[in-house]
Amino acid sequence: MLPVRLIIFGLSVSSSWGNGHATLWRGLIAALTQAGHRVTFFERDVPYYAENRDLTELGGGASLVLYRDWADVAGQASRAADEADAAIVTSFCPDALEAADMLGSARVTLRCFYDLDTPVTLDRLSADEPVPYIGPRGLADYDLVLSYTGGAALEALRTRLGARRAAALYGWVDPGVYRPAPAEPRYLADLSYLGTYAADRQDTLRRLFVEAARARPDRRFVIGGAQYPKDFPWAPNIFFVRHLPPAEHPGFHSSSRITLNVTRAAMAAMGWCPSGRLFEAAACGTPILSDTWPGLDAFFEPGRDIMIAETTEAALQAIDTAPEVLARMASRARARVLAEHTAAHRARTLIALFEGARNRIEA
């Protein structure tokens, strides 16, 4: 099944503002094209991403199609699907239902759905909230359903949404982009945090970051991200960077004595949900302090590769850890990421999943 012609209908690859999908897709698409596959990404050109666009071309033979309305691109998308080996519709794609309907009559071999937000999807279903990227038939019409989260999420996709074949495609990092970089004075921090604001991360962020900053007024704390509210509980020694494009992430991480990872509540409750930030920081050689969730030890060994904290006191102990101990942990985490969690690893996993699904269809 090589080379694969793949089309993707996603949230955004052109702008990393306020979403983690873009960075992931950039790394995976680069790895796929380097392996000889062809990729076309369809993205609705919405104002808030257009105003914060930090990529205009994918390169490597991959194509980016920006469109204003589905009607404007429906014909092009249908023709691309007829020529493709596989098509992926993603969570939070604004035209997911239209793309799914189009794929139903296209000649594409594999129809796939990739939920990069599986616990959020399932949490909304449980609360009887609308999930606009999943239609009334759930996921039953897809040949393969991929999930950014493993564990119990995979069974839930089968039993609650009718997925015929569900498999995990965990996060990854592009080591060509994320690697140790010179420290930058404006990002220097004893503890940093990089992430878009989310209300369901706030309680953990308060315990592990804000309260730690208040308890260590002589230390410097830095937050980078978008959508932080005016009433966020800032402290005098917490410094804020509104938005960092991916090109600046390595400098941000490399300027941190320790960086913090905080998982969204729904994801932490379900487990098996490694954030892309975990892999990015580790690839930059930055010591990591993280909240905990079931399955974390399948990706990093707590106490050896990364530090874990659930309380302010534990966060303060991490901040006080000796530099040589932090350096050893960071080195082990970086080695593990490069050996197991790069975009190239996930590209090979994705192609293997395509082949398995195709063989199942042909059997």
C-alpha cells in the first residue's frame, strides 16, 4: 500500500493559535511525505486562524487547500477522494459531516475518522451536549477510527459510537523542530507552562503553578498560550507570553529549568492520553513536571524520566530538585522520545493501521 495518497479534513494545520492540532499535523505530514506518501489537507479558512496564520505551505509535496465554504470546495474534495487511498475526517473539523457524506459516495479505499479529542467527545456525549463533528450514525460508517487516547476510550468508541475498528494513534513530536535550543532571556523560568487556557485545567494549574509561584516569590514563572481570561489569578512573579508560534517553542522550553504539563480533566480521568507538549518538552531536553493519569508510565517512567505532582507541596519539591538530578531525568526522557515517540514512528503506525484495515475489508 505504498505510496499512500491521503486526504485530511481537519481543524487547522495553518495556524497553531489556540489549538494543538496544527503542530501535530505538521510533524506527521512531514514524516509521511518523507516516506514517499502524498498528503492533501483541507482546512476551512476561518478569520481567527487567518489572523494568526504561521504556515502557508506544507512543503515536501504535500498540499494545503484553504476554502471559505464547503460548497466552494466540494467538487475538488470529491475528486481528491476518488483518487485517494485513504481519507481522514477529524474531530472539530467544521465541515466533518459534509466531508463524511461526500466520502460515502467516493471511490476512496479507506474512510477514517481521527478523534484527537476523544475524552472531550465522550464527555460531551455523556452530558447530552452536541458533538457537531459526529452525525446521527455515530462512527459506524468509517472503516477505521483512530483515537489520540487509548485505554478505555477505544472500547467506548466501539460501544457508544459504533466504531467497527478503533485503534490508538498517540501524540508525537517532530525532532527536526523540537530539540535543545539556546536559552532566551524573555522566556527564562524556574517553572514554565505552555498551553492554551482551558477551564478544566485551571484547578490543576492553580495548585501546581500559581500557588507554587506565590510560595516562591523569588523565583520566576512563565506562562505561554492563548485565550487566558482577564481574571486569571496572576502573581507578581508570573510572566505571560500571549502566543508562541511553534518555531519559538524550543527556545521557550530550553529557557525553562522545569516545564509543567497539565492534562485536561476529561482526558486525565480516562487516561492513556500523552499530550504533545510532553513529547515536545522532552525532545528539547527540558525537565518535566506533570500531573498524573492512568497509563502515563507506558510513555515515561515517573521518578526516572519525569517528575509527578498532584499538590503544591510536590510541585515545590520538584522546583527545589538539584540541577544534576534534573539533567539526568531530562536526558532519559529525551532518549525515550527519540526512540519511541517521533512523528516518523507514528507515520509508520498509521500506514500499518491503514494496511490492516484494508486487509480486513478485502478479506
